[in-house]
Amino acid sequence: MSPEKAPRAPRTRARIVRWAVLASVLAAITVIGYLHQTAGTGRPAGVDALCPFGGLETAYALVTSGFLLKRVAISGVILLVAALAVAVVFRRSFCGQICPLGFLQEMFGGLGRRVFKKRPVMPTWLDRPARYLKYVVLVVFIGLAWTTADLAIRPYDPWVAYMHLTSAEVFAEFSIGFAVLVAAVVGSFVYDRFFCKYLCPMGATLGLISKFSIFKVRRTTTTCIDCKACDIACPVNINVSEAETVNSPECINCNECVTACPVKDTLAMSTSGGKRLSALGTTVAVVAVFAIIVGGATVAGSFEWRTPSLAQEAGAGRGNGAGSEGADGDTALIGDFDVSLIKGRTTLTEVSEVTGIPASMFQRVLGVPESEQGLPLKDTKGTYGFSPEDVRTMVELYRVDPAAAEAYIPLGSSEE
Ligand code: SF4
Ligand code: SF4
């Protein structure tokens, strides 16, 4: 008796929905990254606040001292919790169903397949040891983050570089991360999911958990016709046709093998007890878990979608009685204000709000018109020849004697 064919429509639908989810996340994160770089006060949070690996880097500091590492927001921890929760049930679904960097690689992998007419495979002698590299990356950078309380991976992180593509910082600060990003997409053109396979520390973390996940890809050997369609479809080159249960920590739970299998009920995402979930059902369940956790945190006010303003960072808002009366009549906090909080991403509008230095003084001393004072300092300093350090000095002088601040001559520097 010939095996019953698996209907094509549900398989195609499942693939389209997965790609639509991945494409939406990539588009949303790209817009957030662009706005973070270009918008002024109240702009969206940056990449460090929206990365589950940032959550892992800050975990030790959070548990031992109750503080988050600099640049990391609680949102990163919430995303980490969501990725881990999903991994317990659905393996590395974060990689296969949500991760924007994963999708970027998959797009280039698809392009490469069209060019090469097949999925090239890295020689085994090189592929096997290279897959352990991501665990080394994980141990080194988590070790550094936990011992130095710093985001050690930041300069080398391709996703940080991607989120700074519209900023001059991408070459000034993240040139290595940019090179890794190029390697990830060019590498994926030849070997799909190149970064996921060999370098991603987040994938390594989830891969370790996925060994114990509830749902795994399982093959019914009695109906399998050994056509190898599953092997060809797998972006991480797992030989699905040789396994009864895919236990490999490399599996990103993309379900490409399941949707490629031409025989009904032969390959499925299932529990060891035989409970099955369709490819579409898996995507819906993974998205639902993320939506519930991130949506719930947003409603509860815990998820930081926006970069905190300078006043929030200074630990106080305007008009709380802690400040002095600024020259423009606003209540300011210049007495307590820590000038080191003024960074390249700070705007003069924020400095003016917090310190009471009038916008007109910034225009006279730094030459920045009031209409451009809502832009981050890093975007105006080049045009007007000053540096964030000049702004800090102005605040220090203004604190003592506003006339000295008015007479200040900016030095400018290559800083930030
Ligand atoms: S085994 Fe299947 S689900 Fe796992 S990565 Fe390969 S194609 Fe995706
Ligand atoms: S796709 Fe894989 S599991 Fe399905 S019949 Fe072919 S070899 Fe067997």
C-alpha cells in the first residue's frame, strides 16, 4: 500500500505564517533601531534594552545586588524569561520563530539556495568542532559580563551593529560587530544560519535547555519513505531522516522538515507520549507565549519600550522640590545633577530641562539652534564642533556661576 500523501495547503500555510512572524519582528526591530538612533527625547529603547542575551548578561548582577548592568533594561530580562519559557516546551523556537537576526540569515540562506540550486554543507571535519564555538562564546562573554559587570560582548555583537547601521557609531564603536554581521549574512548565503550554528551565545543557551524540552520533532519509521526531503529542508543540516527523535541542540524548531515531509503523519512536533502539535500550531503557541509575557509586562508598566529621559536617569523628575529655579523659570535639579549622565544620546533639551540652563544659552555658546536641540548630542556635535564633555563643563560652570557658562568656549573632541 502506497503511503498517504500529506496535504500541501496546511504545510504551505504554516511556512508562510512563520515567515510572516519573523519578517514582522525584523521589520519592527529595524524601525525601533532607526528611531532610537534618529529621534530625540522619548525615543524607543535601544538594542541593549531589547535583547534577551542582555537579560542573561545582567542576571548575575540582578540576583546578587538587585541592579541591572548599565544600558540593560528590565525588558531584556523579560525577553529572556519568555525565550527560556518557550525553550522548556518548544526547544530553540526563539531562534526559529522569533529571532530577527535568525531571519536575516534565513533570507540570505534562501537566496544562496536559489543561486547554488542546493544547500551546501560544511565539511564534517570543520563543521563538528566549529559548532562548539558558540558555547565558548557563551562561556567567555557571560563570564566577562558576570565578573566585570559590563556588557563585554557589545563591541562584537552583530545585532548591536545592525541596530546602529544608521549611526556613525557603527564604524567608530562597532566595527568588529559590523564585520561579524557581514560574516553572518555572507556566511548564511553559503551555509544557512551561519551565525546560529557557529557563534550565537543565545542559541547555545537555548540549545542546552532544549535537550530537555517537552516537544521535539519525531519521525514515524514505519511510514517514512526515506525520501530525505526533511534533511534537505533543514537549515542547520540535521539528518532528520536518520533519527526517530531529533534530540540535537542544533534544532531551532523551525518545522521546515515537518512541512517538507510528503507523507501524512510521518514527521511531527510531538511529546514523548505521542501528543502532536502542527507546525502552524507551534508557531501560534510560541507567539502566544511571547505576546502574553511581553504584553503582560507592558500592561503592568514593567517593559521599557522607551529610553528613559535624562530626568528619569537622574532619579528625579522636574518639580519635586529638590532643585533650584532655572533661568528660564523651570524647576531644575542642577544642584544634585550628576554630569556623567550626559552622553552622546542625550539631547540639549533634556539637559536644559534637568539643569535649568536656558536653550538660548546653548544656542549662543554651542551654536545649536533651538530647533535642533531635541536631537541627540552625537548627531549635532559634528556640525557645531562641540562634544558632550563641553556640555558637562557648561553644566558644572552654570552650577557655580551662570556668567562663566555663558562665556565658555567649546573645546570639541572626538569623544562619543
Ligand atoms: S530538525 Fe526540523 S525543526 Fe529542527 S532545525 Fe531542522 S528543519 Fe528545523
Ligand atoms: S521527509 Fe523525512 S521523515 Fe518524511 S518521508 Fe521523507 S525521509 Fe521520511
